[in-house]
Amino acid sequence: MSDPKVETPKIGPKQDALAKVTTAAVAAIAHEEAFRIAFEPANFQEGFELAKMFATIGFAKCTTPGEAMSRMMAGRALGLSAVQSMKGIFLVDGMPGLEATLMHALCLSHPEIEYFEADPTMPQNGEEVNWRAKRRGRPEQKLKWTIKQAERAGLLKKDNWQKDPFAMLNARCKAALARLTCPEAIHGMHTPDELANREAIETTGELVPEKVEGVVVQAPARDWRAEADAIKAKIVAASTDDEKGEARKLAKGFEGPDDLKKELSDEYNTRHSKKAAKAEPPAQGTLPTEGK
């Protein structure tokens, strides 16, 4: 008995073209990645040779190979290239400081961050700046920095604050918000300006509590009445089993005051509980058990 023949599926022109495009795209990505890391040191010795070159030419205000190596190693821990590390990380009394613009970029590239931006609903001027950020599944965080805070912290006498207070306010606000919302992206680091103007520093590297870092703007209080009314509307409109189940889930998960919880429970029981068809009304303030 001969083995059945297995026919090789024929590839049409469209499939062949798609395969060629896919192959070309993969090759382009691989080439781009290879080019990106072509000049990156692969080991400590190569890194130190690059550090010596940076120190020789004074790249990004670097003066010694040891300084350059420290900055590159700090950046490598953050996933930065050697050049990115040199341009965005500076040593202050031996501690690496991360520029606020780079903090901002690292937070924006983090997969958990939905947005990190200047708050368009709040003032942005030489007296006050406001920033906001949000992680996926978390409440929005808002932070502001004011010129009065800078004055209390003794910063206004510094040259960079006198030259461009607006930029410095933004840098302080972005840095504090980055540590608040996405500390893993920046490893909890501080900016060079923060490190240079600290009065004391903990052994962990965190600034002491008395340093002013910003004022958290509290989110507005939730309107429980409005939320309860919205859920009640869904309960009233529910007609299918799926809609009733969703309405019951919303009513059961309501986190507002007890009187509103009872109101939602009573509304659901009155309209959708199977017990409502019996002579005795359902227990007030209690949602029925699933399937009963």
C-alpha cells in the first residue's frame, strides 16, 4: 500500500508579496537594532576606553575617565546608551543626578504610563507650574511647584533660578511627579539641581523630609449622588439577562454612602428580583443572591 501523497499548498502572488514584505521588514528592524548598538561598549574594558575618549574631548562637561564611566554605568542601569547617559546624567558630590527632561522621557516610554504632561487646565507661568500624570488603572496624580516654594527652599538666589525660573519650576515639578508616579523608570533619582541644593541627604539617597518637593493637588470629591443615579438608570433600563447582570454588578460594587447603597438595592430588588413576584416583598437594602 503506497503512502498518500502530501500536496504542498500553492502560494499565490498576494501571499508571496506579503512574505517578501515581512522578510524585508524583519531585516530592516534587525539592521536598525544592530546599528543602534554598534558603538555601544560590550564589556568593561570597551566602556573604559570610551570613557577615556569622552574625558579627553571634554564631552558633556566630562573631565575624567572615572566620571564618564560612572555616568555611563548609571545610565546603563536605566537602559540608556552611552551618549544618552553622558548628555543626561551628571555627578554632584559623587552622586549621579538625572536631568528632568530625561526623567520625563523615561516616564513617557514606560508601558504603564498613559500620559505625563503639563496640566492644560491649570496655570503655567513664572509664578506657578502644574503637571499631571497617570498610570494605567490608577487615579491621575497632579503636582504643582510655585515660586513661593522655591523661595522658601532658598533657591531663588541661585544663578539658574534667576536666569530662567519658569524652566526651573518645570524641572522641579517634573522630577517630583516622576518619583511619585513612576519611580521604577528613573530608579528614584533626583536632578542635579536638587542634589546641588540639598541641605542633607539620607544614606538611601532620598532627600530629607523637610525639603519642599511639591504640593499634591487633591482630586475633586466624587459625586456619589450622580453615580448612584447613573447606576439606577441602568437598573431601570435593563431588560435582558446580560443587562440585568451588569446592573446588579454595578449596584453591588457601589462604594458610596450606605443610604445610596440601600436605594440601589431596593431599586434592583423591586424591578428584577424573582422574589418580587411572590407575595412577600424582598428584604429591603439587600441584593438577591445569584440564581435565586
